[in-house]
Amino acid sequence: MFQQTRKKKELFLLALFLLFSLLFVLWFLSESGGILFYPQWKNVDGHLYYTPVSRNLFPLFPLLVLGVDAGALFLTLWGLRRQVYLASFAVCLGTLLLFSITLQAFFSGYAKHLLTLLVGVAVLLAAFWFSRTRPGLCQLPKGVSLSHLLVVLIVVLAVACPLLGREVNGARAWIYLGPLSLQPGQLLMPLLAWYAASRFPCRDQKQVLPFFLLSGLSILCLVYVKDLGNAAILVVLMLVACWYLTDRFVLCAGLSFCCVSSLMILLQKRPDLAHRFNSFQGFDAVGSQQYQALYALLHSGLHGSGVGQEAEYLLSTQVTFAQNDLVSVLPLGIFGLGAMVLLLLAFSGLILSPARNPAASPYHVVLHSSAVSLLFAQGLLNLGGAYNVLPFTGVCFPLLSTGGSSMVSTFALLGFCLSDLVWGGCGAASSSFHPGLLTRHQFLSFRRCFK
């Protein structure tokens, strides 16, 4: 009886999302007439100039929304078949993706965003599959340990930026490989989170020390190339992992003190880095991104300006000058305060929904907590920088921005959350199930039980 009631709730929640997405698309297309008009702003010799740009929303925009709906439907039904409740996760993810593909019409269109979405979905599935068991227990072909492979990838990415990074806006945080660009700081997040979970439940300091050394190396390399936003996020990961990987409160407090002290010493030795932490730098300049974000909030943030073709829309869409780093301010300026509240609720529900099904394995608990802390810290830094509450670091908002490295990192972290939800939910149904200790043969045998 309980299963039937829960199944009806899951399907009802999915039906509400499908109805919302349909009404949203119809409203967006009717307001814009199928053609979106907006200005592209440029700062020339201290003066703002704009060029009117139009973009046809047919047929790609409706097709992308249908793809999001199909993904939410598949995820919910797949979970119900295996007695795992995924509707809330699917609906929150679908809501964020719905905003994501809508807002990208104000930037460079859908070509790049569609590619990053497809790559991101593939990464989510890979992260979900490989994180079903501890990396140390999983052997790749030719006898290579997945845990050792993680160490190699983390070290390579950590030292790549200081050696190969190119300077963009004062930071050497990007590596260009022909037409592609990578941001190692973003890719380090899921790898370190996964490696941190692989150290649990062992509380031996000799086993925990490699994670702290790898994290410290990554943070120092990111600070050296002035990628301070991702360095701060990795510090958050170290503190969360320290909470789980050791039962000594003194070590956690000492680690926090060392991080803060090192940062203060670094700022004293490097005045140029201290200038980057000045949250009010350039705020009085009309062309600054924080100025445009606050302008959207004060001018039309409560009610939004809509997506019509009227001339009044021109002034409020100056927020498009904020570019892709602060894409999270666009829902407020265009759709109003209600859209921003909905976006934040979806983001919160996305990272908290796996907590409803606690994992039978401590490994999945640490994996989920690490992924959630990274997503939360990234979103907080982006919104704080947008509204001038926190120093602006250029960190992307998860899922909304088109950054390829950010999209890959976010989907990998979401794959970890989904792994906790699925295998943890299955673990709650069987007291003998320990996903962190399964061999591949045992894992495949367990899957057959739910088919």
C-alpha cells in the first residue's frame, strides 16, 4: 500500500513538472513571437554602445525542452522500476536545465551549449556507474587500479595550469588545446571528491594523508595561477572531507587555521592577489559586471521585464552585458523575483534530495556530502559575486553557465549524488547490501534482482 501511494506521488510530481515546462515554453514563445530581440553591449572608450541582435527560437528551443522532459520522465520511471524514488531529483535537475537552455539564447545560441550538455550527460552516466563502488575495489583492464588512476589525473591537472596555462583576465587558469579550452580547477573538484570518498571508512592517518597532500598541491597550484575561486572551493572540500576522514576535532580545527593563515600570509606577500579580493573594485564603473547585476535587481528585478520586443525591454537587458560568469542574474532581470526563488529552490532540492535515502555504505555518504559541498560553494560564490556581497571570482553557476569544464564538473558531481540516491535507496531495502564493498560480479547479480 505504501509503495502504491509513493508511486502516485512520484508520478504526480513528474506530471506537474511536465505541465510547468509546457506552459513555460508556450509563454516564452508567445511573448517573444518566436524571435528573441536583445542588445549586445560593448564598452568603447568608456561609452556603452549596443547592437540589436535577433535569434530565431524555432525549432531548436522546443526540441531541447522536449529532451529535458524526456530525461526527467526516463529518470523517474527508471527509479520506480527499481523501487528508488528519483522524481524530486529529476524535477529539480529538469527545472535548472530548463532555465539553462532558455538563458543561453541571450548569449551565443545553442550550438556550444548543446554540445556541453551532451558531454555532461555522458559524464553523469559515467560518474554514476563508476562510483557505485569504492575506486580501490574496482580494477580496470590490464590490472590498473582506479584509485591509482585518480591520483595520476589529479596530479596532472594540478600541475598543468602552472606549466601550460594561458592568462585570461589576470589568471592563468585555462589550457587551450586547439579550439578547445579546459579549466583544470573545475575538473579537479569531482576527482578530489571521489578520491576523498575512497579513503573512507579507514581512519588511519597514513591512508588519509595522500588526499590532504593532493588537495594541498591542487590548492597551491590554483592560487599560483590566480584561480582563487576554485582554490577556495577546494578548501571547503578539504574541511568537509576532514570531518569524515578523521575523528579528531583538533586536526579539523588545525587544518582550518592553516588554510586561513596561509591565505593571509599570501595576501601580504602578493599585493596583486589582495587587489583581486577587493569586492568593490571597479564597482563604480558602468561596464563592471557587478554594476550590471545590481542594475537588473534595482530596475526590474521584482517583476522582470519579460521577453517581448518593446523598447522598454532595452534598458533592463543591460544585464546581458554581465556575460556568462554571472548568468544567474538573468532570471531575476528577465523573469522577476519569482523565477529566482524557483531557481534557488530547484538548486537546493537538487543537492539535498539524495539525503532522503541514506546510503548503506559510508563511502556513498562521504561521496554525496563532498559533491553537495562543492556545488553549494560554487553557487554561493557566483551569487555572492553577482550581487557584490562576496568577492567576484569568476566562478560559474552550476548548470546555467555554458563553460564546458564547469558543465563537465557539475554533471560528474550530480552523478555522484545520483549514485548515492540509487545505491543507497537499494541498500535501505536490503540489510546485507553494502555498495562500497561489492565486486563487479556481486553488483551485476544484485541488478538482476530488480529486473
